[in-house]
Amino acid sequence: MSDPCIICVAITGSLPRKENNPAVPITVSEQIESTQEAFEAGASIVHAHVRNDDETPSADPEKFAALKEGVERHCPGMIVQFSTGGRSGAGQARGGMLPLAPDMASLSVGSNNFPTRVYENPPDLVDWLAGEMRTHGIKPEVEAFDLSHIFQAAKMHGDGRIVDTPYVQFVMGVKNAMPVDRAVFDFYIATVKRLFGEDAPWCAAGIGAQQLTLNEWAVGTGGHARTGLEDNVRLDRETLAPSNAALVERVVALCERHERPVATPAEARRILGLRPHGSADA
């Protein structure tokens, strides 16, 4: 297998705090530094949340703007992907940063259970977020917490709410949502290929101790991999991850084992159909 593997690093998220792992980057300056380390280790996408000074989640567009500017300056060509997840805000505040026109943004197209609450993604909000992404030339990454979300992405693609071939990320291991199950994972892959074509790119993310399992499955079956301190703060049961870069390096080692080159930012942009870095309309 020789096709390049895109590594996405989810640097912060909305939940992990310094008390869970001191390496979790909270301030914008910490996030930029951590992203640069992960970029140099092999990540070509940064999945970005922002935080308040007290470490609580934020949807502040000014923080997103500062983070985007810093990543673009220190990580040339890296794909910037903003989160529109529901832990960072409510309603249309979740997409208040989209006019900044990042390369990509996450898009959850349906609701599901989280550990202690319902992750609500009502149809009208999903449509509004998708519309904002179309307006600002942003490619969605569909976060599929359930099989139905893949079918919803296909419906949205069919009626034009998602313009390009959907890039679907399978999220497995969230408590009360889809567990880590290899038969389901394989069916997800088959469903994406059936609905979007044999060559449609896809990604996978595992939560907590399951991060490495999903990394292994994704790299080994021709998909792309997400890692980072948002989803998992440990290298193993006894060892905290010292950085986002360390988790990226673990995926790079998997790529070497499976004889897949790590995608450069330029290759990742080509695979995902994004504008080249430095193009006139960037």
C-alpha cells in the first residue's frame, strides 16, 4: 500500500484540561506552538477548538482568527480545520468563526448521545452551518458518530447542501455512542465507497485508549487518521502523552509499518480537493 496517509491532529478540544495532562495547549500561543511541533512531526491538518483563559470552551471568532493566523505563519500549507462542535457554543454561535474562511470545518449532520448529554444537531442548524461553509468556500469534514450520519451526508451531497464529495470521519469510542467494533468499521468503509465512490477519502478517530486502535485500522485499510490530545491524553495506561507531536509520531510509525508515506500538506490538499497553498483565491 503506497497511497499517502493524511494525519489530522486535534490539538485541544473542549474537554481535556491541564489537570488531565499539562501538555494540553489552552492559550492561542500554546496552541500555535503545539501545532507547529505536530506539523513538523507529520500532521497536515489541524483540527482547532479555542478556550477561554479559565480553560472552558469558547466560540470567540477573535481567538479563532489569531490561531488561524499563527498556524498559517508557522506551518506553511497546513490545512486549518475549525470545529463547529456543540460543546463550544449553542446555535449559530457554533459557526460564528466560519466567515474567517478556514480550509475546512467539522460538520456533524445528526444528533447522538454523549457520555452525559445529547449532542444536539437539529436539521435547521446543520443546514445553516452547511450553508455558511458553502458561502465561504470551506470544505466540511462530516463527523459520523452513527451510520445514519453517512447516509445523511450522501443526501446532503445529492441535493447540493454539500458541494464536493463528502469527506467522512468515523468517530468511534464515545461513551453511549458507537463503540469500537471492527465489523462496523469495515461496513462504514464499504458504505462510503458505495455512496461516494471507490476512491472517496475517509478518516477515522478513536477516543481515549481506542485512539491507537482506530489509527491502526485506518492506516492499515487505506484511510486517513486523526490523533491528538483532544481525543486522548495518554500514550498508554501509565504514561501521559508529552505533546501532540508525540501522538502524531505514533501514527507516522504506523504509516511506516504499513508502507504508506505520510501525506505532505500539498498532497493532503490534492487528495481532499482543496485549493493549493498560496493560490490566488486562498
